[in-house]
Amino acid sequence: MAGVSIPPGTMSYFWGRITREEATTVLRQAGCRDGMYLLRESVNKHGNYALSLCFRDEVHHYNIERQLDGKYQIPDGKKFSGPVELIQHHKTFLDGLLCLPSIPVERGNRPLMVFRGVTQTEFDQVLLKKVSEMGLKGDALANALGPQRFQLFNVVAKDLHKDQCWFHNNIEREEAENRLRNAGHRNGLFLVRAKAGSQGFAMTVSFNNAAKHYKLDLHPSGQLAIEDGPKFNSVMELVDHYYNRADGLLCQLREPCTRPDYRKKNVGATNMDDSPAYWTVPANESEQLYASAEPNGLPEASAGPLPRRNPHSPLPAPPPSEVAPPPRGHSSSNAPLRLPTPKSGPRSPASAAQRSPSRVNHAAMGIAAVHIGGTWDEPEMPERNAPPPPETPNVAEERQKIYDSVPISEEIFNLDITHLKLDEDLGSGAFGAVKKGRYTPPIRGHGYGNAAEIPVAVKTLKANDIPNAREDILKEARIMADLKHKNIVRLIGVSQGETIMLVMELAPLGQLNKFLKGHSIRSFPMNKVMTIMHQVALGMEYLESVRFVHRDLAARNVLLAHEGFAKISDFGMSKAVGANNEYYKAAAAGKWPLKWYAPECIYYFKFDSKSDVWSYGVTLWEATSYGQKPYRGKKGQDILQMIEANQRLEKPPDCPQEIYDIMSLCWKYKKKDRPTFKDLVQKVKPFRH
């Protein structure tokens, strides 16, 4: 058991359960001087805390995790009886922090929040009432606010929703819609209702002037979840989670729709569960959520731009991905769109080097660190005996119609290997070999021309090479199969067996970098190059809009259906296989693609759409240099030194300055300074003509 500790709520620098973005705003408004800090309760997992600390005009966040023995620690750091004791230690000893927490930012008169709309005072009064009803007296009653508080938290939270303004008891679906309509539809306006005749609940959310209904399933464990979403111990936790991030909903919860007969119970000193100030999403939060949407239980990580650091120091091991997957299925007022999420529940603990800026100089090295001294260029695909005959746009468009005609269904996705024929090799990469093949759909009439077979590319992965990643690969493949955009290579289905086969549409002209190596500005003018890169930007804009991060955008992963039609390929597998997977380490030993990675990917293995923008800049450089290799011959350490010295790839000889300026925007050190793909679509568009 942990020793007696100082309750965080007694400290003036404890801000309660606020989000990372809110903490960042508070510290910036206070001046963001080195050493300024606050302590907050984590919104990701009950019982955890986070230290938000200013250093060099940036705010960094350190997860403080509650251990099984009741003690607290920053991952891989020393244990303390409580988060306050941990901070007191770090006021004297760095022990991995970027600076000493020396200037507390005080909360003042702002009440502590346990849930959105529920103050610490209110919660404690309900807790005391609950333990009194349980017959606890004397020391047991006193312990309710002390050592036993953690264990009693869920007991109290279980029924807390009944006193909230957004809980509308037993009303019908139509009445829920009427109440949102009468309140004036605004994105994120919501209510929760009990489902008649069951122990379950439903949440109705306003989006685009319509009511969307989400069923809250009650699991045998007693936990609640929206389909495919994380599980929660109470309705309060669920509502709080979806206020802090959309995490698969059409939008975040922003404002409660107050039930007509609601009267605030005078259980505390405040009256704010329906106050707009406590239901307003911070201005910068919605912009960043696609990049930091963390499943329930995922630890805090460094937010915002990275601290400048010594590029000679070893790199931390890459942590689990934090990328939110794209939408699945069709959204309607009857069946709202839900983004499927990774496995619910807490992630397994990782080292501090993986999850906290406190270990940027830690000696433990991950794969990126192990191979940082080596050189790496994209793998050479074997030359074909003869280049494929050129296709006219009309032929390619007809081919596209054939692929589009293959329905998205469970039968197609779980592809029967008897419907697949493999032909010659097309090449190999970090995740397996690629073969040309022919696929016959089970439903006739989807053939190529008058034939029943469809030409496909087949990526093969041996199951015994990926024993721990099989489930994640299949999950990622299922997500990719639902992506639909003309500039994205479609994944048709998966054949499972001794070898996993991912079956995709075929782009006959192959990789963009190889295609351009056979051309020059005379045979393939720059406007044609930029037409292709505009299409790449369009495809990436789509991925950005559905919160899908590519993680490996490069010219080698841009395939050509014909000379004027590009498709993005090879997305998602690096996330599914995972950088910590031995298969990936073996397949990519010394070949980590640092040349396309943004600084935050190299240092923290932290990917989001803005890191894809950096990669797009490198891909644009490859395209305008007609297939040349970026940073040719340079080692990873040399590249890091260039980036830290604010040096970038030089302008290719045939590249106009205006296009090079776009690349330079993509290579801004601070990711907040980089454009979005929506911006890039407009910036690249004029150069097509």
C-alpha cells in the first residue's frame, strides 16, 4: 500500500480534471516562462494525473500513473506516495524533466472539476452521503475522502448522471429529437435518455441541424460503450470522454440540452453543470483532436511543437500509435457514423522513453535509435522485363469503373483464396512481397472487359513472421477497405491462411519515383508532375478529413494508373505491424525511412496529419527532381543535424521557386506552422497548367 500522501486538491496549483489543451491555454495565458507548471487529473484514465510544464516557450505534459501498489510515477521514473510528493521531488531534481517545476500557476477561485459540470465539492458531498447510506462511520467515513476514495469513486459516479441537466430520464426517441430542435440545433448539443424497458441508455447529439442517436450498450461487466468504442464505468465518464474528444462520433459534445423540469440540487457551492463556460470546447482543441485522439486509458504525451534537442543524443523507442481510424459504414440520423477505435481499455505500460519528454536523453534506444547511424534509401523494386504498355485515360477510367463495381461486403473482404490467382512478382518492401494477380469476385459481372477476372496487386505477409501483429493488421485492413477516394488505392479484401494476402487494385505504371526517373522536364513537363502531386494532395486531404494518418507517404508509395492519374498506396501497415514488432525490426533493419519523417516522428514516434504534410514536402521534392533520392548518401544523424540547424533539401534544378516555397512550408519545424492538406490542395492547384 502507498503511504499517506498530500491530497492534490489541497494544493493551489492543482486544476482538477482539465484537458491537455486547457492546461496549455492556462499556462500560455500565465506567460509560459520556463518552470511554470500545474498539476491536473488525467482525462484519459481515472486515478492518473499529469504535470504540465513550460520550457522554452512550449508546454510539455508528463503522465503521472497510479501503480498497482497505489504509488505514483512518471513512467520509468521513481515512485512516490502521491503526485504532490512527485512534484516536490522534481522541484529539486530534474530526473529526466526538461526543467525544474519552480513557478506554480495557481487555480485561484476556480472550482475543481471531477466531471464536466460536477465540482469536487459536489462530488465529495455525494460521496459522503453514499458511504453514510452504506453504514460506514467513524474512521471508515473519514477514509472515504482519503485512502478509500479511489475505490469508492466508481460507486458514486454510477448514479451521478441522474442529477445532471442533460439526463432526460425515460423519453422516446421522437421527444429527444423535439427537445434538440426546440433548443436550436447546434453541433454538439446533446442529451442522454434512459431506454424504455431496458437498463441501457441512448445519447442524442445535434449535428448539421439533425438529431443523431447513439445507443449506449450495457456490457455484462456493467460497463457502457457506444458500438466499437471504449468502455466506461458510468454514464458520467462516457459523457466526459466524448466532451474531450469526438473519438468516432460525428462531433464532440459541446453543450448540454437541459431537460425542461431540471432544477439544480443545492449540494455544493456552485451551479455550473449547465453553464456554457464549462461546456465550451477550447478554441484550439477541435483542430488538434484528430492528431491526439487517445483511446480511453492512453497516456498523456508531449503536445505541441517539440523542444529543440541535441541530434547526437540517442532516440527514444517509438510508442504505440495514437492515430484515430477513419469512418466505417454509412451515417444517417438512424445510424450515425462511428469511427472504429483501437482495442478498448488501457494500453499496456511502456517505457518513459516511449511516452514522455522526460526521457528524450534516456539511454534506452528503440529501432530508430539503433539504426540512426545508417543510411537508407527506398528499397529498389526489381526491374520488369519490359515496361507495361501505355494506357489511355479512357482505358484507365474503364478499369476504375470495374474496381468501383466490386461491392464493399463481408464476403468480398474475407476473400476466398480459390478466387485468386498469383502471377509474377512486382517487388518487395518492408512488409512483404508484392505480386501481380487476378481476382474473380464471387458475384459475376464484375470482370475486366469481357473476362471475369480483375487484375490486382497482392501484398503477401507470412503469418509466422507477424505472430503478434496479425489481429492489428486485419483490423487495419478492414479500416482501409472502407476508404473510398479516386486517388487512394482500394483494398478489396484479405485472404487469411499460412500467408496473409492483401488484395488491392492494380496501378499498371507502378511507382511514381521509378516512372519519373525515365523522364525529364522535356518529356514530362512540370505541369504534368504537379497534376499528379495535386491528386496526391487531394487523396491526402481525404485521409486528413477522416482522421487517417498515412505514416509512410513517399514517391515510392504513389502509384500511377496512367500518366495523369495517381493513387496513394501502402498506408496504415506501419501502424498495424508496429515499430516494436520484431518482424518490422528484422525486415527494416537499418532501413527506417527517416528521410521522410518529421522531427516529432523521429524523436517521439508521434504521427499525425501534420507529420504527413512534412512527408508530402519530401514527396514533392522527389517528384520535381524527377525521381532523385532525398538526402542521397546521408546518414540519419546527418539529416537530424540538418533539420536542427534549420537546413532543408535544396531546390531541385528544374523546380520553380514558387513550388519550392510550398515544400518549405511543409518542412516547418513546429507542426502548427505547417499547412493542412486542404491548404496544400489550393496551393498546388495553379501549377497544373
